Amino acid sequence: MGVEASEYSIYRRVVSQLMQGQEQLPSLPALTLDIRRALSDGQISTGALARLVSRDPALAALLMKHASGALYRHPMAPRTLQDVIALLGMGEVDRITMVHSIKSLFTLHSPAHKRLFMEVWGRLTLKASTCAMLARLIGHVAPEHALLASLLSEVGTLAVLSAFKDEAEIPSGELYYKLCREYSKSLGVIVLKKWAVDDEYIEVIRAAGNWDAATGRELELIDLVNLALFHAIKERNADAELPLLVELTAYHKLQPPLNFIGDNGELELVLNHRADIHAIAETLR
């Protein structure tokens, strides 16, 4: 057995132990649960929700930043947290709270962990922002719903990294991504079931990256997630092994002019809004 194969065997054991001891997987923060509980009963006022959110200044700042970003073309920027909540709506506050929680749960503190986390988080936020922009431009799915679904579809990728939080050594980037290919979907399903999120998000994990995913005739959430995944991979690595865009099931649900393809094999829709996509991603970092 070579050195790399031996190392991979050790890392596989660490991830397998995490899957068997699910209590070690991150739980949602108490404040996130409080906010989601308050929103689920449908009775909370914007003032009461603002007071709840203000208990986490970083979350409040993220909501303010998001409300002023590229997804919301509002003539007057919101000035207070209540203004932000009124502009975004309760459902969007719920989703952004989840996004904030995901990042805070998986941020690790050793320099090596942090470097790998930031690389992964950058890729995930690019993909999620592409998904949100596609939803805004194409319709069928609310942009914030698409953003969260895209991010949650790779929560298992972050969970793989969390398996090494107590380890002196972490895998190289190459071995880490190999572990992700083997374990991230299973871990992602386990985490989302633990968090009691909607089953729709769990189904997205299962079908993400399946370019032939069989869905209905209308464009669905998983179609947007897969289109976003395709474009995020292609943007970060022009030489990545990908099918042609026209071979994706999701592509065939787009009608002209939404399906126009640029010279580099990507949707013109994405190319023309890349600055906005990066602006959304920046709000999530």
C-alpha cells in the first residue's frame, strides 16, 4: 500500500467514525432554533423578530448586507433591522439565518483548517449565488430558496472537513475532495435530517451533480442547482471534465432567449450577470 493510499485509509476511518457517532455532527445554534421556532408559528411581529435577531450582531449585519445587495433592487436602502425584515420577508430571514449558521458551525480555527474551509466556502457561495441569480432571472423558484438549497446541497462537504477538527493533521486538498466524493452526500443527508429541514432539501442533495436527473417538464429547484453547479465548476476550472451544457437535462427546460449559449459554452444569462453573482457571493463571505 502506497503512502497516499495509507493516508487515505486513515482519513476514511476518521470520517466513518463521525458517521457512526452522529452526536458529534454540528447541531444548529440555540438562537437559530429560536428564530425558526418563532417563524414557524406565523405570529411573530417584525419588531419581535428584530429583537430576536439583534441578539446575534453578525446575523443582523448579514441581513442588512443581503437586503442592500444585488438580489434586491430597492430604490431606498433599508435603514433599520425592522426595515430589512419587512423588505426580505419572514421566509428569507429564516433562510439567511440558516446560511449564517452553516458558516459559523463549520468554521475551524487552525490555519490549515481555515485555509481549506475558505477555499471550500468560496466555491459553495459562488455556486449558491449563481443559483439565486438564475432563479431571479428565470423564475419558477424564489431566489432565496434556490440559494439555500444550493448551499445545503453541499453541507456534507463541510461535514467531511469537520471530521478533522480534533486531528493534528488534515488531508491534502486532493485527498479531501476524494473523501468528499465518497462521503459528502451521505453525511449531508444525515446532517439535514438532524437539523429537521424540509425533505425537499434532502432530495436536492441526492440529485445534485446528476446531470441526467429525471424531473418533470417544468424547471424545478434541482435543475437550478445543477445549472449553478455546472457554471461554478466551469468558472473556477475551465478545463474541468464536464458534459456539454446542451447535454444537461436542466438545459432542455430553458426556452429562448434564456437558453442562449456563449462562445465558452456557458449560458449567456450567467455571463451577462457575473458581476451581480459575485456581488451576492461577497455578501455571504
